[in-house]
Amino acid sequence: MLSPDYPIATERLLLRPFAPDDLDGLVAIHADPDVVRYLYWDVRDRDELRGVLQDKAARSLLAKEGDALNLAAVVAETGELAGDVTLFWRSAEHRAGEVGYIFNPAFGGRGYATEAARAMLRLGFEGLGLHRITGRLDGRNAASARVLERLGMRREAHLVENELVKGEWTDEVVYAMLDREWRAAQADMPESRSDVAAGSASNRSA
């Protein structure tokens, strides 16, 4: 079980459970066509996002296999919602998890997605004791791929036209990291403020 102490402070962000006041920030993210371009859903309106926000707010701990930890990524200096990050507990037996993220392009180019996702990897490997964490994305989403690569994750697979999404066949790319690779990366990889040059940071597990 993983029940973090909140907020989780990174260099420039605070990660915490979602709250009712996050609705405006969530609308700014999910109503942007560029953000959802490579995701499974289309833009969402305010009414729909009220329900989404309730679901996100309930995901504040990992009690069992199949649970998701979904946290708001807030800029520490301003309190603005930059995005959200998710850690899925996929298998207890195999100690497997998956990381997801979706960020407002208005906060792009600052390394926030990488910084927040790295904190979720830390929770998975060091808090929950996972052996392996994956990240999945649409094969066209180069911005998201750069985030995973900055985290030190390996590109393991490129599945050609494996899913029908929004009426078109899409490729899926899978990245992964093992616990021993995480430990080695912490010694070698400094925090990076270099994020995506263009496009929104989001992956299929957001």
C-alpha cells in the first residue's frame, strides 16, 4: 500500500490530491484540442469535467492492484494547476506499474512534465517497491516520447496500427524502466528543466 504525505514537493512543483478548486485549471487542459489530440478521448466540457474531477480527487492512495494514484501538479510559486500525473498499480505479483501525465501547453518548455513524472517514478519504485514501470504513448507524440527519454526510460516496443482511436489506426510506443535502472539513473541524471520544445506533454495513461 502507498499513502503519501501531501503535498509532495519537487524542485518547483507541489503534487497533491485534486480539489474542487481545480476545476478551472482542469478545463483549461482538457478543453484544448492540442492536449487531447493523441489521447483516447476528445475535448471535454465543464460539466463532464466536474465528474472527471471527482474521480481524480478520489485517487489519493494505492491500496491494491488496479488502483491509480492521480495527483495535481501545481506550480509552487503561483498555485497554478500545470497538469496532472498518474501512477497505476498494474500488478502486485509482478510488481508492475505505469506512469501517465497530461500538461497544459501554457506551461510547456519548463520541464514541469519531466519533473512531475520523475516524482511519480520515485513513488512507484521507492514507495511502493515496484520492479518495473512503463509509459505508453501514441507513436506520433514526439513531445511525450522526449519526456520519457529524459526520465531515462527505455523504448521497448513500437506496435504498428494496434489500436483504432478516434476513427483511425494508430501506432503505440512503449517505454519502460526497471528498479535497478532507476537506482542507477538517480546517480547519473541531474534534474532537467528542458521540456518539450513544441506540443503538449501527455501520454495514453493520463
